[in-house]
Amino acid sequence: MAKSARARQPRPDDREEPAGLPARRLAWDIVDEVMRSGRALDEVFERAARAAALEARDEALARAIAVVAFRRFGTIRRALVERMARGLPKGERVLALLATAAAQVLFLDVPDHAAVDVTVRLAQSEGPSRHLAGLANAVVRRLARERDAILADADALEVDTPEWLAARWRAAYGDAAPAIAEAHRRGGAIDLTARADPADWAERLGATLLATGTLRLNDRSAIRELPGYAEGAWWVQDTAAALPARLLDVRPGERVADLCAAPGGKTAQLASAGATVLAVDRSRHRLKRLAENMARLRLAVETKVTDALTLEAEPFDAVLLDAPCSATGTIRRHPDVPWTKHEADLAKLVDLQARLLDKAAALTQPGGRLIYCTCSLEPEEGERQAESFLARNPAFARVPVGGDELPGLEEAITPSGDVRTLPHQGGVALGASGLDGFFIARFSRRGP
């Protein structure tokens, strides 16, 4: 991040910065940029962390602070408002500083005095916020003193979910809405998909083999240091995200188009099954990362940087469309989503999804199969989109998903035969960590 964005003033004691201050400064910068720009937390963190070049321990602390600041932003914001007579200070950068401080004293294993001291130092380090150092000191100390009272009244749906999303989930899912919000707040485990022999890799990694075939890590070890990473034996992929490619059931030699393919987990599944895969994405950067992942996995995949809507190609045996969406089903792993997305975004996304679905239909040959999926909890991007597609495209028919295809997740199959996973589902099969919220519909194109 450019220094000018922070207008940081030199201080006499900069050479004696306390341990952990660079990590907190990085967390502050990241939370501030996400709030101001609406960019994804992961994207901002990757770039800012690379520029900061901190030690692994400090980088991990910065990420933990930023993640918790968004995961519990509703609780944090309310606690700040109730303890500031004049309301929140103007300027998101000051709010970001107070949010990172609150994340530490309320939710992380950070000594209160350390969080207070560093927050004051950070406020003093920038001209625009220097006059608020005393206020920050008083507010953060009060948060620490009143921690138990703050946390006792912090309902996941009522407090840590934006009102517009909470209302939508109550309408769509009724009594399940609180469980969805609580699952988001718990966060998610790290899931892996193995190229082959998942039972063996579960044993080697000390992971749990889920009924769906996914490996779930039992701790958060550094991914790149785990056995099998370097040789491409597996890749990171949430168990819900692994379902669409499995349900497409490609066979060796089939030509398959993976539209909006990055980051590439589904591409890897399709190629591992022996299909000839064309991975399409409009982002050159994201497709480059996909290609790098395929190289590590030793999978041959053709890539094409283009808008899927303009793709010209011979019809495929099978097409997988993981359409751009609101991503409200991924809040377990991306807690910034509720605070950077808006209900007004839905109309444009729904229109884009419909156009992409019609394009995917045109790319599916007679007798071929089409999977449509989104990582959204919003019915407009799932169930309603599927029904509208069938009404517009009489050449296609729904192919219902059977219970034997989703072991341990039979409850996710809708009466129509589509798949609607919810973050709190899974029970004994998946444990408390649940899975991402996904919608998946499978279609076939009638023959000539």
C-alpha cells in the first residue's frame, strides 16, 4: 500500500517499535482498504502482505486480526457506537483502526495492554488520526473492561449479519436462518480434494475423509509444507465447491468447457477424470494462477482469457458454469462479503447469470450435460435462475440428483432434484465445520 495513503508522520521512537506493531499496522491498512474499496479481503491481503514482507508469524497475526474484524464487525460496530457519545469518528480509516483494536481485545488471545498500547501508537503515527489517540485509548480500555457484557448479547443473525441479508435469509430459510449465521461466524475448516486414493491421503495427512470424498484437515498447518503439495497430489477446495464437477460425471476423452473457471478446483477435478478441458475466464491474472496450479498438479488443460459470453467454440460434451454471484454462501471463509456487497448488486448479477446460462446452453451439444452453480444463498441466483432457464430453453431438461450421489448430504437435495447446501448442514457426516452454501442444477440437452 502506498505510504501516501496513510500520510504517516515520522516519530522519534519509530526505531523502537514494539513487537507486533508492524502486524497491527498491516491489519489496519488491509481492513481500511477493504472498507473503502469493496475489494475482496483475500486479494487485498495478498498484495499488502507481499509489499510489507513481514515474518510469517506477524503476517499470520495480521490476517487473524483482519478476518476477525470482519467476521464480528456487527458486534464490534455496535460496541463502539454504544461507547462513543459523539458516535463513530468520521473517516473509515479511524473506524478501521478501532475495529482492529476491538478484534484483538474482544476475540483474540492478545493481552489487553498490548492492544491498547499499539493502537495508541498507530493513531499517533498519522496526522489525521493523531488527535484521536486519547479517544482510542479510552474506548479500547473500556471494551476490554466490558468484554463479557458485549459478548453476552451478540447474536449471530441479529448482530453480526447485515440487516438486509438477515431479512433475506429469514424469508428464504425460516427457522434455519440463525443456524446459517452461526455457521458463518464459526468459520470453516480447510478441505482438500485428492487426485486419487483419498483414503490413503487422509491417513498420511491426519485428515478426516468425509462421506462426500473430501479430505478435511484437523489443524491449520501451512498448506505448502504438507505432504503431497509439491507433487500435486491434492488441492484446496471446500467440500461444497467439489460437488458440481462430481455431479457432472465426466468420462475420459470428453470435451468439457469450464466457464468462469478460476481459481481452478473444478478444472482440476474435470482434468483428473480424463476429460479434455477448456478453462475460460475473463481475468488474465486469475487464469494465470489457474495455469500455475494445473502445472503443480501435472494436469494438461487448455486455457483461454475471454469473456465467456463471447466464446466461440464447437459444442462440448459437457459444460460447467460456476457463475459470478453475490458469494453469500462463502461467508465462513470470506467474512468481508456481507460488509462489501449490497442488495442492489443482485439485479445485475442475476441478469449476467441468465445470459451466461444461455451461452452455456449454446455451447452444449445435443445429448450433452450442463451444470449451473453459484456459491450464493440467494434464491434469485439459484432456484429461480434454474426455473427461468428451463422456461427459456425447452431443449433442456433437469436431471435430478439422487441421494446416492450425495452421501451424507441427502438433506441438500431439493424437491425438484437440484442441490442447495447450507453452511450448517452435514451433521455427523461433516461435523460442526459444515460447508459452503451452494446451489447446483444439472441439465441435459435433448438429442437431435
